[in-house]
Amino acid sequence: MTNFEIVSREDFSDVTYLLEIRHPMMAKAAKPGQFVIVMLNEQGERIPLTIADFDREKGTITLVIQAVGKTTRQMQHECLVGTSLYALVGPMGVPSPISHAKKVLCVGGGLGVAPIFPQARGHKENGAYVIGVVGFRNKDLVFWDEKFRACCDELIICTDDGSLGIKGLVTAGILQAIEKHPDIDEVVAIGPPIMMKGCADTTRPFKIKTMVSLNPLMVDGTGMCGGCRVKIGDQVKFACVDGPDFDGHQVDFDDLMLRLRRYTKKERKALDHWENKCRLKKDVEVSIESANLG
Ligand code: FAD
Ligand code: FES
Ligand code: MG
């Protein structure tokens, strides 16, 4: 048995995959809302990923990852069952404050669907009436619906193309839930910044407390580099140590989105470089194979 061994893997779609990793101490310590910093190999960059689930008895944590760039694609390629991650640090961040709200709406879209799960379960364990709203592009990309149904009193699925549930964005699901339950005490939303902005804008007129989990660029995850600076009202906070959860009605989402685009050119270059290397490796393997056959 090696450290940080991948004990199971599930591919939900071409871009979304789940890794279950052995780490008994992390599984014991993890709380909803926390994240880890992962390094695939010694030369690899550090990337933050939310602990989407943990199993204290098995001693494992679960990450659900969207392959969006070089590191997440390389992990998709190389993180097979039986292999290990080079480094896994955490749990990091302030655990999500699981309040004593009586009725909670948990909203997840895109890469936020998995991270909203431990929050929904946490609220359910606290005795709340939990309504889940999860959003996907189409029905083929839906995952964990059974897991959500097990901890939600109601589940609203939204798809962009209407192939399952409500046709439209998660904000349509939020409005439907608020119409049926005008007594919702709290909304928790996780997903891409533009989605969380939309959720906060939707709940603002109803004055419902809305917590979001921010995903700025992170490097060390310990409050030292300043990379994860976010503007919350008139204050500057570091999402890795002060968050990642904040009051969505106070977040400057435009600043967050601008900062997330700072290294787009370098990220593109890193991805192209890695893809070229993969292509060359494949070509060499094919020519060796045909030489051997010949
Ligand atoms: P790149 O091409 O390098 O980057 C693609 C985009 O990802 C960038 O434009 C930028 O917006 C973002 N990004 C790049 N580097 C970082 C970084 N070091 N930190 C944060 N964002 C970055 N993704 C998941 O799929 N599942 C999760 O559970 C998850 N949880 C997260 C929790 C937190 C607290 C944060 C801050 C981010 C989380 N992310 C999660 C986002 C994930 O870290 C990025 O998608 C990943 O770092 C992209 O790396 P890349 O090399 O594949 O892509
Ligand atoms: Fe460096 Fe937060 S990631 S300060
Ligand atoms: Mg990267």
C-alpha cells in the first residue's frame, strides 16, 4: 500500500471523473466545505480540489474533478486505480458553517454539484428540511442523483436542454423552490462564479441568506501567497484561510472572474505543450509497434 493511493475511480462523462483516495487521517478530519491541495507528480503544480465526500470507516476521501486544463487532464489520463498522487495536503479552509436553519436550499452546478453534496448531507444531519437543486448541461451528464435523493427532502434537477427536469439554469430551480417554500432560511450555492453570481442575484430580492464557496486561484492554500485574494463587501479576504465560504450578497464576483482569467495564455500554452508531448509519445509507440510487427 502506498500513500494517497487511488482505490476507485468512476468516469461520469468525457470530462468529469471521480477519484476515491486512501487517506485515513484526512477522512477522519474532513468536514463539509473543506478542500485539499493536490500534486500529481513532483514537478506538477498544486491545485485545490473540494473534498466531495469522505468515508471515515473506509479511510478514504472522494474528489470529483472536471478536466478543464493541463493538470486536470493529465490526472484524468494518469490517475488510474492502484496509482498514487505525489502529494495531498489538507483538509484546508474553514469548514462550512452548517447552521441550524430549518429549511435549506442547496444548489450545485457544473463542478459545484459534487461539493454541494456534503453540505446537503450536513444540513440533513442537523435536522433541516433540505431542498437540492442541481444543474447539468443535459441528462447524460447527470450524476449522484440517487445520493442527493437520499439526503434531500426534495430534489430539483435542471438541464440546459430540458432533457431532464426543468429546462434552464439552476436559478430557475431556485425560483421554483422559493415559490413553493417562501420560508427558506438559507441558500448554499456552489459552482462556476457566473452561476454563483446568478444565484446571489436571484435570492437578493427575497433577502434570503446566501452562502457561496469561492474558487479563486490558489497556490499554497495557507494564507501566504495572496493569490486567492477576494473582495467581500469593503474587505479583502484570503479565500483559503478565511473561506472558501462567504456571504454571496457581499462578494465582488466581477473582480473574482477577472482574476481567474489572469493566466489564461500561460494555461493554454501548458496544455498545448502537454498534449504535444502525449501525441509524440503515442507516435513513437505506434512506430515501435509496427517495427516489431515488421
Ligand atoms: P488550467 O488550464 O491551469 O486552468 C483552467 C482554469 O482553472 C483557470 O483559468 C483558472 O480559472 C482555474 N485555475 C487554474 N489554476 C488554478 C489554481 N491553482 N487554483 C484555482 N483555480 C485554478 N475543480 C474541480 O474540478 N473539482 C473540485 O472539487 C474543485 N474544487 C475547488 C476548490 C477550491 C477551493 C478552488 C479554489 C478551486 C476548485 N476547483 C475544483 C477548481 C480547480 O482547482 C481548477 O479547475 C484547476 O486548478 C485547473 O487546473 P488545470 O491545470 O487543469 O487548468
Ligand atoms: Fe495563497 Fe490563499 S492560496 S494565500
Ligand atoms: Mg493549471
